[in-house]
Amino acid sequence: MTSPKNKIRVAVVYPFISDINLDISARLFETVGLCAAISLDVVWSEVIKLRAIRAGTFFGYGNVERLKSIIDDRSVELLIVDGDLSPIQ
């Protein structure tokens, strides 16, 4: 199911663990801009602070459930994670 004009509905998340001196909002803004540049319909974006990376899901249980709800509520077709994921995640 694609949105009007055949754009794929996407959600973008930028996960981070440490408080290193990065402009986190600028990084998320850049990723959202890149999605728009290739004609994706960004319907939601967020920075998610993690305590630790989970081996199987990357995100903890609470974040997984929250993301599932957002994906369902906004009819998201693709979740873009601006980070390094393993094939199992």
C-alpha cells in the first residue's frame, strides 16, 4: 500500500548510545532530507537514546513496542534506521 503519488511511507530513527558531541538533530534532519530527495514520504522521525544495543532487535522491548505502534498507526511501509545493524536485527 503506497501513499498518493506512489511515494513509500517511511519512518526514520536515529539511535544513539553515548553523549558524544554530535549534533544529533542535524544528523536526523540530513537523513530525512536524503529520504525526501529520493521521493520517500517521511511520515515520522525521531532520535532514540539507547542504554545498550540488543543483539536480536537492536532496540529494547519498550522501543520495539512503541515503534510497532507508530508503524501501525501511521501506515509506515519502511523503517529507516540511521545506524549500523546486523543482518539479524
